[in-house]
Amino acid sequence: MAERDGWRCWVCDEPVDADMSVNDPRGPSVDSRTADRKTKVVPRLAHRACNTRKGAVKVVIAWPERLHVADPAPLIAVAERLERKGGRELVGRCLSKKDAQEAADWLVDRFSRLAPGLPVTASVDAGGGQFLVALATGRP
């Protein structure tokens, strides 16, 4: 599982040190991302602190501050909908094509760890003086 996740915490996307104690807040911990009983539970690697914190509050996958995105979508909800229904979903708006492409590239990379096994592609579409970033799966 840890090798599959590239020794990165699925919540914060930061590296997890395999040699750190499991009792340390930055140490490795096994977590299941979904609370939906109908969904197959997939164990994921998380920091002990991230795993503990998510038990008290709903997990939010933060968009990096370096990305200039208006109305960024909540990525956990996007991942759950795309896993369940497939299709295409708009996830943010940008003022420049460059910003939109940076966001699209980051999203594809982030989803490779957030939802492994869910192949997503990102697109940038111009419209209304802005650029829309969308994620899509190969499923209809």
C-alpha cells in the first residue's frame, strides 16, 4: 500500500517517512478514504496526524496557493462523483490560459495519488473571458 501511494500522505500529499515511529504525528498510518458503506474500502497511507484530524473534521484537499484558481471545487467530492458516475466535471476558473494549464497539470498529478485507479484527464476551455478547468474520466 505505501509503495502504491509513493510514500505520500493522501490527505496532505506530503512525504511520509517510513522510518518514523507510527506514534509520531508525521509517522505512517493506514487510513480508508471513504465512509460510504456501499463503496469498497481502499486502505491508504496517511500521516498519523492527518488520519487523526480527519476523524474529527471532514477532510479537505487543499489547492496549492501558487495556483490562481477562482471557485476551486472541493476535490474529495469531485473524486467521489467521478468514481461513482464517471463523466466530466468543471473544477475551477482561471483568468489566464497559463494559470488554467498549471491547475490542470497539478490536478492530473494530484488525482493519480488521491484516486489511484481512476484515470482522469484535464482540459482547459476558453469561455466568457476566462478559462475553465475540467476533469474527466474515460467512463461516460
